[in-house]
Amino acid sequence: MSETIQAIYENGVLRPLKPLSLPENKVFEIDVRYIAENSAETHQDKVSRILREAGLTKRIKFPNAEKLSDEERQRLGKLFPGEKPLGDYIDEDREARG
């Protein structure tokens, strides 16, 4: 589950600006970004936010390459052997899906 909210920081506590429908007594990971007053949200940021809020995309945490096992490195290497640009693989996948 992923949700983007706005909160205000007061007296050492982040307070959401609207009620949240989250389960009680659970631990959550929070990604904090400062929204400067009088700054316009970029078009790309707005599109990303809208897609996340609609559940169409989510933030992906990429593994730290230093922590990958040798087996995982080999598996990933076989997926993208570097013979052509990554975009070509993406185009092929899109064509295969129709």
C-alpha cells in the first residue's frame, strides 16, 4: 500500500493535514519531501503524484548492488546482457503485449 499525503511538522511531530485510513499500531516507512511555499509543482512531479494516488504506479526500492548475491547478479545479467540498449528490451516487451 502506498499513499502520498501532506503533513506539517510541529513540536517534533509530523501531523497529517487530513485523516488517514491506516491500521493502528503498525510501523510505516515515510519518505519526506519538503514543499517550498509559493513553489509550483513541476508537471512531471504532478503526473507522478497523480499516477501514484490512482494506484497506477508505485515507488520502487532498488536493491543495493553491494548487497546482491552472486546468484542474483547472474540472474539479472541474463535478463539484460548488455547486447543492446535497455529501451530496445522495453520496446520488444510492449510489442509482444500488443
